[in-house]
Amino acid sequence: MTAALSWLKQALRDLYEQDRQLFDLGVGENSLCFRLGHHLANRVDGPWDVDAEYDREGTAARRKTRNPADGTHMRPDLVIHRRGRGGRTNNLL
């Protein structure tokens, strides 16, 4: 199992155990994503960073197109990466 997958599983467990009320209340994706990012950041070690709604490739602005026909864009909810550095080796999740 990769480190990123292990961190994610532990963070999901923490989210469910510590923030179960959010599930019971039926809150939206943004609230759950924020709390998951909080728990994930507490698990990640080494040179890695956890960010939400990150829109950079290295230091350059980047927008991925979800549907070129209507121009909608997508953005990752959470990323585990080395902030400010581009390339696949600097992105885990």
C-alpha cells in the first residue's frame, strides 16, 4: 500500500470517527472535504503538503477543462503534493 493510500484511509477513518455529526446532519461536499483535508494534513509527513482547490502546476496558474464543448473547468478537491513544484513526481493524490 502506498503512503498516500494509507494516509487517506486513516484520514477517512478519523473523519468518520471524529466528525460523524457532519454525516448525520447531511452537510455538503465542501464541509466534508474541508474536514477530510484537516485530518489528512495531520497524517501526511515528509516534504508533502495537503491543499484544497489547488489551481497551480508548479508556480503557474492551471485550469483543466472538464468539458471543452461548454468550457466547464474542473479542480481537485484535495491534493497531496509538493507545493510550488510541477511534474508527476511531485503529486501523490
